[in-house]
Amino acid sequence: MRFPLRLQYDLFLYIAKQRLAGKKHYPLVLMLEPLHACNLACAGCGRIVEYEDTYYEKMALDECFESIDECGAPIVSICGGEPLIYKPYAELIQGCFDRGKHVQLCTNAILLDRFMEKVAPHPNLTIQVHLDGMRETHDRSVCQEGVFDQVIPQMKRAVERGYRVSTNTTIFRDTSDAELEELFTMLDGMGVHGFLITPGYAYEVLGNDIYMAKSEVHRRFERIRKIAQRHKVLSTPLYLRFLTGERELLCSPWANVTRNPRGWKGPCYLITDSHHRTYRELLENTDWEFFRQRRDKRCENCKLHSGFEASAAEQVTRSFSDALEFGRWVLR
């Protein structure tokens, strides 16, 4: 099964409660960035450029808990920056468990051995490792040699010790299909629980040419979808059809909200127009329908899962054929 039963049950119950309450815009995932500092400087990361002036600022632990409680999302994605250089990460994760939250720890895995000394495996914990390819590609992506050889053994040890480990792979213009097949085959052999894939998004603050335009995404993912059918890819069938251009989805920017040291980032994880003091301010002061319909030109090439997987999940609840396909995919 691709996702833990408890996670599926809690999500279903949460969504049902929101709908019964008549809510249209509600979060599924809180992207909690307690800091933006990192032990890498990846080529595709916009955070280290966008937040250069506040790079070393950190959220206090109490601020993190207040944000978790205020937002109410059932899933907390602890990211950054590199969350494992946030000193009280063990207390933060335990606080999430105490609140019944599911935690996705988004990490480059350089400090994973040290993490395993502090935090035990938990049914509500997934360690999601950023891994953009095999050795040469990944090290080039993170702009540092030796990282791939450093993190793969730590991932193996985490799987052996009973942690749920998944990966997040960004597909760039020069990512080859053969390398993806090789990567997923290797990770399957290690016992990694699943692989999230998404096309890279061209941050406004970056000037490199590593990203695909929308037409390129469609062509590439027609081939990548075939690879996904042979491996434990966590991107849903409907989202993959959206990436090929076969289906169209509106964006759901309110489903993955971001809290960082500067406040609640709006309107979405990728675009920064302002930072709000409270979650309520973000909710009430954002024109969600404008961004849902992608009328902002900055949304033109974006197909990132943070905006569209929630839309795919919403569609599954409204279509019997999509629900049937989704059910088979979850169980396969």
C-alpha cells in the first residue's frame, strides 16, 4: 500500500469535517519552515536567494506550535532550509505527534544518522529525502561533490531501522529517463517506501536555464508516466495525467500553506507577494480564485504538486472512474 492506512483515514475524516462545515478553502498540508539556513546551496533552490536578508532567522518552538494549532492541517511538512540544523527539531516533531499530526520531514539526509539518535520511528513519521538523480546528477544539483555517496548509506540504515523513507525528485530539463529508471530501481532494492516526482519550477529569483516550459513538461511526462507504472511512485495517477497534458486541473494554493520566520507566505509556496502575521490574515486577504484559475502570469509554467495534487484528490471524490483508478493505484 502506497500510504499508511492511518494517514488515509485521518485525511478522509478531516476532509469530511471541512465539507460538513461548509468550508471551501482549507489546508491539507502545513509547509513549516522553521528556518531557511541550509548546509547545501542547491542550484534549483529559490529560498536561499529569496530570503538572503533573513537567512539566519529562526522560528521559536512556541511559534511553530502556535502555527500548527492555528492552521489545523492534518499533515505538517517540516522543511526549510535544512530542518535537521534546527536545534529543537526533536521537540518539534514530538509536539506534532502529541497533536495527532502526520509529519513529513523534508531533508537532504546529510545529518540523518544524527537524527536517528534523537527521534525513533513512528507510524505518523515519513522521512522524505531530496534526491534528484544518481551520483553525478544529484551532486551537480546540490552543487557539492560526495553528497550522494554520503546520504545513500544513511537512507539504507533508516529503512533497516524501521523508518518510513520516501524520496522527492525534481525533474529538470536534463534529467534523463534512463537515469530515473536506474534511480527508482536502486531505491526499490533498498526498500524505500515511495518516490514523489514533480517538474521543476522556474523561481523568479533564479536566472538559470534548468527548467522545462509547459510543452516540454507534457512531452517528458508522457514517457515518465510509463516509468512510474513500474515503480512505487507516490504522485497520483490523475496528477500524472495532468503533467502529460491529458487532463486539466485548477490550482488549490490554499491546500499547502507555508509558514516561515517572516510569517505566513502568500499566495502560495512558490510565489511571494506578502507575508501575513496570522493564518487568518492569509486566508482572508488572498484572492484564491484568481490564483486557482492561474490568471497570474507567474503561474504559466507551474505544475508543482503543492498546487495540484490537492486538486487531483478533490476530483477523485467527484468521479467514479477516477476514484476506481485511484483505489487500484493505492493498493497496487
